[in-house]
Amino acid sequence: MFFGIGSGDIHLGRRIQLAFWLQVLMQYGTGIAAVVIYSGTIYRTAGFDNVKSGWLSGLLMLVGILGTTIAAFTIDRVGRRRTLYWGAVALSITLFIIGGLFRGAIDNPDKAVQYGTAASAMVFIYLLIFSSSWLLIPFIYPTEIFPTWLRAKGNAFGVAGWAVGYGGGSLLVPIMFSGINEKTFYVFGAAMFAYIPLVYCFLPETAGRTLEEVDYLFASKSPFTWDEEKEFAKRTALLHERLNKENGSDGMAQDKSIESHVEVV
């Protein structure tokens, strides 16, 4: 099932791969694990004690709730792809800034508090952007791309991707920090820019489309979004043409029935 062998025009494997890898990218590739794991170090660099660092960690989660609330009002209007686009750009910039500020704190011990405070503020901005963009779509997308009879299994593959991404982040991010320190943020910042062409090429827009219309998208033999949109347009046009013919035939039949009724009367 993971590779969609024998699934025909519905291309289940392609849908499963999207659900799986989108979760991996969100949990590991966005750098969320790096920000969360390293946030305590950033707070301490800013001069906050353990109690204040704990309070800041709690407030950080509240910012995440605020971000998801914002997404609830914007994600359908903006669309899935555009949300991922702007989120990728904004997160990339934020990650580079966090890395630069932390390097500034290391290179300038006399100004470590100022640099650390600025980096702490950027952590909050990062989480607000993340929770209003990349956090939700990997959970929403699988519910939209699978037919009803496969939705439960499809979402299970998405959760598997979440587990892989979360586990990978928890294991690898500490190793990255021990080896390249603040450059870890640069790595994830660069990765976010790399995700933009991936989204453009492989994630078709699902906002405002019915399950039947999504099936038209994935009926394309090509995995590229522009080919899927062409297939969608072709099949939609054929459907409208068939419906118009059927409606026309029904109209002609009704006209003949009326004429026959008038003649009898």
C-alpha cells in the first residue's frame, strides 16, 4: 500500500507518500525540535534563571495556541500551498536570525544578555509563525487527499511520518548542536527554502475542492502538480460536458412530453 502498487488511477501510493513525508518535514525539517530543545540555553544566555526559563517555556506553548487559532481563520482563505510558501520563507529568515543572534552572544560576552534576549524574542516569533503555517497542514492534508474508505489508514501513515520526524529530531538535533553549535539553525533555515520547490512540484492545492475533485487531481500519471492540474481541468471539463448533454436530453424529453400532452388535450 505504501507504494500504491495496483491502485490504478487513484494512485494511493502517491497520496500516502505525501501524507508521510509532509509530517517528517514538519517535525524534523522545519527546525522545531532545534528551537524547542535549545530554547532553554537561549533563555539562560539572556540571563534568565531556571524559574523564569520555565515560565518562558510555558508562555511559548501559549504562543503556539495563538498561532493555531490564527491558522483556523486563514488557512482556507490563503490555501494550503500558499500557507506553506509564506511559512517556509518566514521560518527560514527567523532561523537565520536566531542563529546569528546566538553567535553574537558567544562572540560578545559583554553583550550576551542583549543578544540572548533578542534571540529569545525570535524564538517566540518563530513558534507563532510555525504554529500558524507548517504545524497544522500536515494534519489537515491527509484528511483531504484520501477517499473515505481509506482515510483512517491514510492518516495512520501520516502519524507514522510524525513519529519518524519527531524521533529523528529528538535524536539528531543534540548531535548537530554538539558538532556545529548555532550553525544548526542555519542548516534548518536553508532547508526551509529548499522545501518551497518541493511544495510547488508535488503538493497539489486541496482547499475548496471536494473528494471527487481531489480524485481527479491524483488521476494524473505524473506526480507533478502542473500535470495534476491539467488532468483535473480535463476531467472536470468532460464531466461538465456530460452533465450538459444529460440536461439537454432531459429538456428535450420534457418538451416532447408537453407537446404530446397538448395534442391529446
